[in-house]
Amino acid sequence: MRFPGLRSVIPTPLGTVIIEPGAVEDAGAVGALQRAILEEERWFIMESDEFDGSEERLGGFLRRLVESTNSLFLVARHQGVVGVLYVRGEGLRRLQHVGRLELYVAKAYRGKGVGNGLIEAAVRWASHSDILEKLSLVVFSDNEAAIALYQKHGFVEEGRRTGEYLFGDGSYRDDVLMARRV
């Protein structure tokens, strides 16, 4: 679904960040950002050595998002891609009304309004959709900053998977399922 209100400008201490729809040609920059965040070994289930961020594979994924009527691909730009948001709409009829949200923000830009701007744009887009009724996401239970950001935008906890993920140091982390109606 095309929606004209997706482009926005976010002033940050690091400079002006532009939020806008992404393009398949962003695959290389998106892959580099995702790899950098995965290398922190903190925020996502996938470990960095499990990531296939090839431009070909990522380009195909982005193409499907861009061509889908119930999916969204946004980027935040400041001297390159510094943030990415995906809403992946499902293809099965019984799930088409749900969009799965994923958010990636470069470390230097966290806490500076970039994630907030990406989520605002996604919620605005979803609220104009004739298909989507719900946005959902998963987040580690100890990612308090992300949970607070999602709650600010109306996401509520719908469930928790206790001890869902086992880390290399032997510790477990819970997965929090969050969603909001649009």
C-alpha cells in the first residue's frame, strides 16, 4: 500500500535524519546495518555468523516487502542508512490482517528519536491500511528501552515465552510478545 505520509525529518544531535520508504537498491546498506547490530550479540535471536546478508538474498526479501500490499519497508538516512523498519504482512488469508514489525537502529542513533520516528510512520501507515488491523512484534524482556518505546506507541504485552532463548554463556532470556490494534 502506498501512503504519502511516510517521509519525515527527525532532527538529532548527530544531524538531520530523513525517514522514507526504502528501495531494493538499499539492500547493501541495510545488510551492513543489520550485521553491525547483530555483532553486538545483544538484541536479536540470530547470531552474527548465522546472518546471510548477501545483497541477492536481502534484495529478494526487500522486493517482496515493497511489492506487498500489507508490508512496509522504511529507512532512516543520515550519511547512509542508520535505521530500518520492516512490517511484514502475512500472505495466508487468516493472517493477512497482522503485520510483524522489526526495528533496527544503529548504535550511535539510539535514544535520539530515530526509532520513534520509524514507528510513528509505520503506525500512521498501518492505520490507513484496508488490510492490516494489528501490528505485532517480539522483544527480549530485558530490552527495557525498546519495550518503553513500543509502549509509548500503544503496544501492549500479549504474552511471554519464558526461557525461550539460550545464550552461549548458559543464560536464558524471555521473549515478550507485544502488539497494538491499528
